[in-house]
Amino acid sequence: MAMENTQTAQHILVTGAGGYIGRHVVAALLDRGARVTAVVRHFRAYRIDERATVVEADLLDPHTDLDALIADRPDAVVHLAWEAGFAHNSPVHMLRLSDHFRVLTHFAKAGITRLAILGTMHEIGRFEGAITAETPTAPASLYGIAKDALRRAVLADLGDTTIQWLRAFYIYGDDRNNQSIFTKLLEAAEQGKRTFPFTSGKNQFDFIHVDELGRQIAAVALQDEVAGVINVCSGEPVALGTQVERFIADHGLDIQLEYGAFPDRPYDSKVVYGDATEIRALMAKQA
């Protein structure tokens, strides 16, 4: 449903637009009537909604002309660009952290008044129950540590800019275009494997379809009344085993989970999910 009034004319610049989440955010923004500039590292316009303007740029390269990207003065920047999001302990998270801060600081000081930045529930670390905006953070992976540090930095340093920290949880859907367990299941089934090594499957997480995540991010980015940390999530805990078994059934895969073949990750919680009160209210208001 297209947004009405002033929101129909908003211009949103999306970084990481060619990524797994980015393409869905671009489409959701366009569906709501926004004008979108989609920044991608490599020009693969066929993956981006054709209604968007696609710009190729290595955002984190210090030689990239950031002023050129925002020369048309977008109303907001949605910063989704990130590397190795599914490799939680890759050193690249820490190595590129200062580049993300540099880019966001540049945008803010150049006059961009609203920054919507993708965060993660892995900022929290091991925690039982519903995560709220006020839940203390104690990340236990390099991915979580880097995202937590970036959030703290932008909230501390960019006080005159509206910061919308989009805290995402577990994402599924469009599963051939990510590196999640669902991608690996599809690949294993195509290779003729009949079993798939798995954890206990007992831990419960908050799963959200990437299409719905795109819609939630778009809803946040197109307004400025709700800011700070905002959970973009389903608000419902589901056992990992249940979610994966459902995926196998829905896709008609001839493969069985080998429960207990892998240990549960030490930093994963037994039951953790997002408090969706704020995002549900925002989505209802914009419906």
C-alpha cells in the first residue's frame, strides 16, 4: 500500500541494496511510493527492482565520493551494507567497523537528517526472553561486538541526527540468496543427501520472513516519530527444529535432520525473541 501525503515524495538512499535483505527493502520502499537510489558494490541491476535508480559504488572504499551519492539530498539513508553477516566470527566485522562509522558520520555531517541502520539481536549476547530496546548488550561474537560498537558510536556522536537502529533477528525466505541454514538445506537436498547434520534444534528464536522484514524496515525509514533502537521481528519464539522441519515439509525436501550431530552454539540462548510492540504499532498506524 502506497504511503500518503508527504511520504509519497520521499527519496531514500539504500546501501547494501543488492544484498539478501537490501533487495526486499528496496521493493518495499518503492511499493510505499518512495523514490529509491539503490547503492550496490557490483552492478547487477537485474537483481534490483527496476523502479529504483541503481548506483555502483564501493561504499567503504575511502576513495569513494560519498558526497556524490547524496548530491540529490535524500530524505533518509537506510544503511544495510555489511560483509559476512552469516560468518559471526569473521575478523572482517572488526576490520571494517571504522569504515562504517566514517561513512555514517560523513552522511550526517553532510546534512542527512535521518539514518536507519541495520543492527542485530547478536548485539545482546546470551539472553533469555524478550529483547526490548532497553535490554543490556553483552555480545559474544565478532559480528555482535562490531554491530554493538557501531550502534553505541552513532548514538553517542550523531546527536543532531535521527538514528533508527533496526535490530533484526533470524531471517528466512528467498533462501537461495543467503548463506543461512535454509540455503545449506536446499543445497544438500540437490546434492542427493538424505541426512543433514544438525544441532539439538531445541533453542527457540524469533524468525521473520525477509519480505516482512523489508516491509518493517521501510515503515520505519519513511517516518521520523519513532527512533532509537527498534526491533524488526515477528515477536514470536519458535524452536529451531520446528522451523527447519516446517521448511523441509514446505519445500518437499527428501532429507532428514540428524539431531545432535553438532553442538548448540555456546552464545545462543535457549529462548530469545524480540518485543514487537513498537513495530506492530507502527505497522498498524501505517496500514
